[in-house]
Amino acid sequence: MNILIASATGYLGRRLKLRLLSEEGVSLRLLVPDTHLVSETTRPRVEIVEGDVDDLQAVRQAVKGVDLAYYPIRLFGAVWESDFDKAAVERFRDACVEAGVKRLVFVGLHAAEETSVQSLRNVLETGTILSARPEDIQVIWFRVGVLLGSGSVLFELLRNIVQKVPIIVYSPWMNARVNPVGVPDVVEYLVRAGELEAQGNLVIDIGSQELSFKEMLKVAAQEMGLKRLFIPLPCTAPRLSSFLLMLATPFSYEFSSSLIRALRSGAIRAATPERTAKHYFPQITPHPFDRALLRALHEIENDQVVSRWSDTLGHAFRTSPKEDISRAVYRDVRSMSFGDIPPEKIFQSVKSIGGRTGWFTFDFLWRIRGLLDKLVGGYGTAMGKRVVSDLRLGDMLDVWKVVDLKQNRRLLLEAHMKVAGKAWLEFAIEGNTLTQTAHHYPKGILGRMYWYCMMPFHAFIFKDMIRSIVKRARETD
């Protein structure tokens, strides 16, 4: 079977790709914005078409000769994007019809049809548009409540609140009931959809038992061995709830507010998997909530996280990093010779910064900077890293996104915090010299003031950073 995964670098897309690569008789094609987003070990095993779903020429090339196509999966982390393009969805569907694609599979949240939340309406409209030509192509539309897996929005919400908040003040939105479903179960449904013997369009709800967020927090605290006191908030207070959620999690205020608004309004509904999923896929029994949670915790503890909700955050890697940083007005450049230390050890030391490892001597200043970013509605530094000692293109690293990575030569990070403009942090190795450069492209007078206010901190933070990177590489066996 010839299979296409469109936008194969999202949260579920990456996991679906790995699962399909283990299937026999599958020829896999990926539609991605940049070939480098696919690992070097995977590239020889797949066919890659560079482009996006809104690039008609790339889409036509990608769907040619395909039997089954997976449309970009829209879940938490991608749902809140405001760049919905109805015409692009129609063009993708029509290109599949013209190419003779037999089946199109789509996954979206189970949202109420009358929802006023624009991002959820976009998800519903996507499924409706894809299904609008049933006589020409079969569409299997999976609807999920909330996805639970390492790096998912739900998991990060539960893990961060339970770990950081000893007294949990819960709001009415936490009483919203949904069907959490484990990532491996969703991937299994997606894979088995390719061999399903059924005619016509199908809308299939998938999920496990129905739970409220309050109940899930209690189970999470129990499984993590933590005692937590739950105190009800007597009023709705959506702004206060959004602010508190933002402080406790890796989410921005806007993201937290959108999530709470969707749950308070009942826009995200509990699925009814017994009506359709059990009928069409009797061989799949979704894992209960506690089992799915334990699996996610195990993956986090053992550095086995394949993807995170933040993989779809920002589109920096779609532009030329070289062109971007060339616009920088201000730069802080520091160089240091590392002598006879192998360059690969220096680069490994560079990739190990951030997350649980921290930012060397002045890690506390980075944390303070992250808190300040939180207080103005940003993501802060709570996002951490996917795994401790490695990075890949598109990964988030605390407040930075990896926008360019050339093994043992260059790492370029773009800031995803409030910097009154744009900012980058670059590490480059040439010969036996490591060069570390902070670039800033200010926005107006405020951006220039920001740079000069930060200069005193740069003087010792960046000096310590480059020295510590070389020192760590020297001390590594």
C-alpha cells in the first residue's frame, strides 16, 4: 500500500510515521516543509516531498500514486492556530480525487457543532470539507476527546499541576467531562483504518472512559505518589483560571484561555466510542486512563519522548535562518578555542544545555527571565526539552525553537518569548573554535531599549555559557 502522511512532523504525525515504518508492505511518503525535519536514519526509508498542504504543486506531487492519505491531524497544540485556510483543505481533497486516492483519514477533536470557539469550528469545517465528495473518495473521520501521551497537552497539564501545586484550587472548568485516549491507541486506529473493509464516509468516535479534569488530576497525583489538597474556587473567574493555568504549565495565557473557554462552554465533548469504534475496530480495546498515564510517565523518565504538543508551535524553520539573522541590528559575539577536544564533543555539550540540565552558573537568571515572560502572557521556560541530551530541527528548548541544526557545525535557536522584536542564539564550530552569537532584531524604540537593558546580564551570562560548554565537553568521558 502506498501511504502519504501530510505534515508528518506534528505530534501524532511523527508517531504514526514510526508505526507505519514497522508495517510490512507499506511504501511511505511524507509531505514536510523541510527535508531536514526528517531524521537522517529515516530519510532512506521514505519518499519525501517538500511543501505544505497549502502548496498545490507539492500536494499534487505528494498524492500521486497514493492509495491512502492522512490529512494533517488537528489536536491540542495545533487547534489554536488562526491560519485556517478553507480553500487549501478543498484543494487537498480535490487533488486526492484527481490522483485516484482511495481513502482519506483525518483526526480532529470531538467538538460541539454549535461551538463559538473559532479554532474548534475550523476543525469541524475541515472534516466537513474533506467529506464533501463521498462519491469520489472515502473519508474516515476520527473524533477524539483529549489525547493522552508523553508530551501531549493533557499530559503536560496534569504533570505540571500535580508536581508544582500542593494545594490545587479547582475551577468549574475542571468539571468538564471528556474521553481521554492514549496515543498508542490512536495510532493503532489510524493504522488499522487503512485496512478497514467498509464503504462510504465514516465518522468514528474513539476514546476510553469518561472523566473530568478534576478526576484525572486526582488519579495523576495518586500514580505519581503525591498528596494533593483540592479546594473549590467559588466563582468561575475565567481570567484568574487562565492566569493560574499559565503559571503552572508550559502554556501561554492565550493558549490557556482558549483551552478553558472551550471546556467551559462544552465545546470539547465526551466521545461515544461504543457506538462506532467498537463496531468497526473490535480488535482494539483502548487502555484505561491510569495505564495510559503510567506509560507516558515511563517515556518521560526514560527519555523516550517521540514528539510534543509544541512541535507545531511556530513556523520558524520554514524560512531561511541565514536570511533571518542577517537582519539583526544588535549582536553579542563570543569565541573560544577548545584546543584538541573533538568538535563532536563540543557540539554534544551545546545540545545538552537547557531543560533539566539547566543553563550553567546563571540558570536562575534564565528561570527569572522565563517567569517575567509568563507574567506578560508568554510561554516561559517551563517547556523544557523533549529529551535530555539531544535536539532535532523543530524542537522546543525552554524558550527557544531549533530553527537550524547542522551536526557538529551549527545550532541556531529562535526565541519564543517577548523580546520586543526577534532574537536568536547561535552556536557555530569552525576548526577548533566555538563561536556563540546572540542576535537581536528590535521592533521600534522598545526593542532597542530591551537590548540595552539586557546588556549587563549578557556580559556575564554569555561569557559563562561558552566557557561552561567547553568545560563540560572536556570533562565528558
